[in-house]
Amino acid sequence: MISIQKSFSDQGQEIKGTLYLVATPIGNLEDMTFRAIRTLKEVSLIAAEDTRQTRKLLTHFEIATRIVSYHEHNKQASGPELMRLLEEGQSIALVSDAGLPAVSDPGADLVADAVASGIKVVPIPGANAALSALIISGLSTEKFVFTGFPPRDKKSLTKWLSALKSQNGTLMTYESPHRLRKTLEAMLEQLGDRRIAMIRELTKRHEEAARGTLSECIAWIQEHPPLGEYCLIIEGADAAAEAGRSSGTEEEAEIWWKSLELEDHVAHYEAEHGRKEAIKLAAVDRGLPKRDVYNAVNR
């Protein structure tokens, strides 16, 4: 059945409120839009994932609207109260810590409740980390799949990646710095040595995009410890297959170097990356400690 968004009932009942989904900057305050500032000033209430973080934003733009907390751990209590206020005709702005609300956060639940109750939901567009990372990744933007945060335990992560293996679109995911290496290693095992862009600190002073294959990026973070939350943009199955980087089976993923002696394996990388980096990349491929590879090829 088709649902048409209305702000009041056909019976002429009192007009309901509006839920505004307001994008906030992901780092640079200059990315705040005029419309977002005006909306936050005009609504009855602001529901924020982290009130301390949002208060800094409101103070900067001299916004005095009352703010309440709405996050994963209190949504069962806060959600019904926010719905009651919307039903009574109050307007509410929903914001997350950064970027668009309701993307991989509990705001999606509030939106679903509002839609089900016939409450008008209005997006106030702005900054988004995943799409910003995608357009600077250098990978295909014609088709893409946003996957949120990867599962934490290895079994679930393996199953999750297995389901994504055949996706032809570019993959987009978030990851924390302390889990980055394990996730990249699991991706290499399940997806093959695909191209990837690891992007952090978007719009901030230390914005950084590290681009290469999964094995190269694993070697990179061994020398450059991850800092800050990452957006990972990973080559899709079709592009990887065309370039010969698709995983297929484990045997196919390893076949290019399996017949090589260790010295030849290192030499394969050395021409492009230099001796030191080549040793690290060969160590990643073979699952060996870097020191062991170094000692073996420098006897």
C-alpha cells in the first residue's frame, strides 16, 4: 500500500509536528549549511546522539534551542517521548555526532516510527563521510554499497565478507583504528587483493587518503599506526575480476606468487616499491613475520 506523507489527518485533526534530519559537519565547521543553522534555531527541540558534542556546535553558531539526549542506549525511553511531542505538534531536529543522522545510528528507528505515525520527515542535507570518501577514492562511483561497520568477531566478519564478495559495486564501510588491521586482513583473505582507499580525518587539518591494494595497505599501517575512524572504500567484484584481483578460491588468490621462490617474490615488488617495502609486502602475502623474510633474503 502506498503511503503519502502528510502533516495532518484527513479528518482535520490538529497538525502534527515535523521531524527534521539535520546534517552536521564531519570535521570542518564551515560545512554547516545556512538552512541547517536556521532549522536548529527554529525547531522546538533538538535530539542529539551526544549532547556534549552538539552543544559545542550550537554554541559556535549561537543556537539556543533546548537539547535532549537520544542514542542507542536510551532510545527505548527517549523514542516514545519524542514521538509524543511530535504527535502534539512540536517540531524536532535530529542530529548525530557528525554527518547525516539515521545512517548507522539509532535515528533510523525514530524515523521509522515517525513514518508509521504519519509524521512529516524532512531531510536537511549536508556533509556525509562515506560519500565524501567515495568521491576521492579513485574507485568506481557508478554503483556502490554502504555496509556500515563490520562485525566484531571473526566468524561473523568472515560470513559478512563472504556475502559481500560477489557485490559488483564499490564497497563502503567504516572501521575504528584498533580494529583496522584485523578487518583488512580478513578482507584480503575473503575478497582477494583488491584496491582500497583508507580515508580518515575528512575535512580536517590532517585529512589523509591511503590508496593501494589490501596487502599494500596492511603493510602501510604496520609502519603508520592507525589514528581516528576510517572510511574504507573497496573495489567491487567486477572491477577486481577484470584486473585479476578477485579472490575466487583461496588457491586463486595466492596463485600468482605460489610458484615463486621467496627472493623472486620480493623482487616482484621491489621494482615498484623499493627493497624495504617489498619485504613487508611479501611477508603479508605469505603470512610470515617481516624479520623472517628479511633474514631469508639477506643472507
